[in-house]
Amino acid sequence: MKILITGGAGFIGSAVVRHIINNTQDVVINLDKLTYAGNLESLKSVSDSERYHFVQLDICDRAGLDKVFAEQQPDAVMHLAAESHVDRSITGPAEFIQTNIVGTYNLLEAARAYWNELTDAKKASFRFHHISTDEVYGDLPHPSDESVEYEKSNVECSMLNAELDQNNSKFKIQNSKLPLFLETTAYAPSSPYSASKASSDHLVRAWLRTYGFPTLITNCSNNYGPYHFPEKLIPLVILKALAGKSLPIYGKGDQIRDWLHVEDHARALYKVVTEGEVGETYNIGGHNEKTNLEVVQAICNILDDAFPIQNSKLKIQHYQELITYVKDRPGHDRRYAIDASKIERELGWTPQETFESGIRSTVQWYLDNEDWVTNVQSGAYQTWMSQQYGAE
Ligand SMILES: NC(=O)c1ccc[n+]([C@@H]2O[C@H](COP(=O)([O-])OP(=O)(O)OC[C@H]3O[C@@H](n4cnc5c(N)ncnc54)[C@H](O)[C@@H]3O)[C@@H](O)[C@H]2O)c1
């Protein structure tokens, strides 16, 4: 099978490319514009494979897309290319509208034109898999909401206990009666990012209904893991802590996210594109609801063990002392939590990582991969790519 992956140089896309090259016989065409978020250094371990090919292209370039489809003749598309950082969408929404909505429209149209010309057999087996986020659903009731009915003692236990627990029990609030996002939950996006992703989901569904174009959609919770660009919470906290800088937490840090290791997400996406039912939506999540504060405290505790503070100039003994609270961002969703039972039931996917094992290995990855981090922080990865591919 030949899979065209858009955004394959990004955080999740590169995990998907590595997963497919390392674990299947499939051919991958990585189509990526190489924005600041695209980093081909994340693909060094697989880029020598004969089954890996890279095309530098903007998904807004329709003529370019037509050429790639004609030349590459893919059997499936996995569409991950997007502007993905909520904070950036608040300060500059235009790029989000352009790439996430207009770009997805262009890709749908280029893929549909190509699909229309396929033989009946190829048409029937072709798949367009759109990768989206749980943020399209808006936010869910939070344990601290007075009006919400839930098993409070259970939730309080999870909220108050900030220590890592190897048995993965202390943070659990899945047994509470708090609602979860289902595939049928109504869309209510809060940020320009999530609104642009919601728009692209609507386009994909409309192309299925109107043209019979064989699409699938997945909506996933927050990912973490290796090769994550350090503007996102987890790598940002790890690197700031190691540099002895303050660790900013929005508001009280009580926003809840459902964390999934990126390699579990990559495995789920491959299952969906190869075994998923056309027209279906699958929610993907890690059963790991954590407050942002819990996540930051967990990272600090791991760093205390793995890289104890030695710099006497810092005048602190534990990384947690670097935590500072900053004004919350506008429209900040308070709780996301995924019901992933459909993909578990229908496709047999379950996450392999617990949050405790995944966060520990992620912190260790950042400690072990100083070159990748240094090249991202200095911008050297972009210089290297522009020498190789003329990327800006
Ligand atoms: N990161 C998460 O926690 C998360 C969770 C659920 C869903 N998602 C979705 O998964 C997808 C990938 O997320 P990510 O975190 O890997 O994002 P990312 O920002 O790390 O990577 C995005 C990639 O898309 C490329 N790109 C951007 N604009 C492009 C354009 N116009 N044409 C071609 N390529 C372009 C970038 O160069 C980059 O390689 C996104 O669609 C995102 O909405 C992300």
C-alpha cells in the first residue's frame, strides 16, 4: 500500500511515518510545506528507507497537489498537515484559516479528482483519513463545577494527588460520572484553532455525503512524546526546568486534558486507515485525565530523580519551586476527556503506554537528545532543511 501523508514532518506525522516504515511494508510519501513546525531531523531514522519519499509542498497549492497525485498514485491519504498551536491561533488566526480550512478543501478536491479517475476496484479501496482533534467538541464539565453530579471523593482524590503512582491509580477519574466526548458529541469549538479544525471536519463529512468520497475522521486528545516542538506544554516545561527558568502555568493549572502517547496515536491512526469503516468517526484517547498542574508536577518529580538540581545559582532544591502562575488565556477550555470505547471495540485498539511510563520515557528522551533540542531551539534545523530542500 502507498500512503500519502500530509504533515509528515510534524510531531504526530513524523511518528506515523516512523511507525509505518518500521512496522509495515507500506510506501510513504511525506508531503509537507516545512513550516516552523516541520522538522525533517525527526525522520532521520527512516529517511534512508527506499519506501520513504519526501515532497515539499503547501496543501494550498492545488496544481502541485494534482501533480503529486498523478505521479505518486497513492492508495490512501492520511491528512495531518495543519497549523496546530492554540496560542498562535489567538495571536494570528489567518494561517489557521488558510491551511486548516482552505488547505483541507484543496486536498479534498485534488484527492477527489484523482479518485474519480481510478478503476472501480481502486476506487472502492481508496481511503481519505482526516486527522482531527477532540478540541472541536469544546469543553466538558469540570470536577470543580458545583452543579456537576459526579462521585466527588473519587475526583478530589485525583485532583489533590500530584504524585506519580506506578500503578496508574491516583489520577484516575474515569470512574466518576463526569461526561466524556463521544463521536456524537455536538461541535462547540472555542479557539480559532479548534474552529478551523471543526470546519475542516465538516468539509470532510460533506465530501463523503455529497460525493460518496471514502473518508474517515479521527478526533484525538492531547498527544505527548518524543520530537515534540517545545512550544507545547510538556516539552516546554521539561526544557524550561532544565534551564532553571520559571514554569508558567495558565490560571490555577486546573485545566484537565486526556493525554495520549504519540506512538499509541500513530498505531491507532494506522489501524483506522487500514481497517476503519468508511464514513465513520473514531475518538482516540489515552484514559489519562490530568490537570495541567499535575502534568507539570509529574515532570518536576521525574527530573528531581533523573537530573537533580546541581546549579547552586538557582537557589532551589526541587524543580517544582520554579512553578509560577500566569493569567489564563482567553477561551481556555477547562476539561477534555475522550470516550475511546468505539475504536477499542470495533478495531481492537488500546493504548500501550500508561501516562506514568510515557511521561518518564519522554522526559528521558529530552535528556538523551540534546542535539535535536539544540537544533530546534537555535533554528539550526531550518538551516539544515533549507540546505537540503530549499525550505524557508
Ligand atoms: N498535537 C496534538 O496533541 C494533537 C491532538 C489531536 C489532533 N492533532 C492534529 O494532528 C495533526 C498533526 O498535529 P501535530 O501536533 O503533529 O502538528 P505539528 O504542528 O507538529 O505539525 C504540522 C505539520 O504540518 C505541516 N504543515 C503546516 N502547514 C502546512 C501546509 N499549508 N501544507 C503542508 N504542510 C503543512 C508542518 O510543516 C508540520 O510538519 C493536526 O492536524 C492536529 O490538528 C494534534
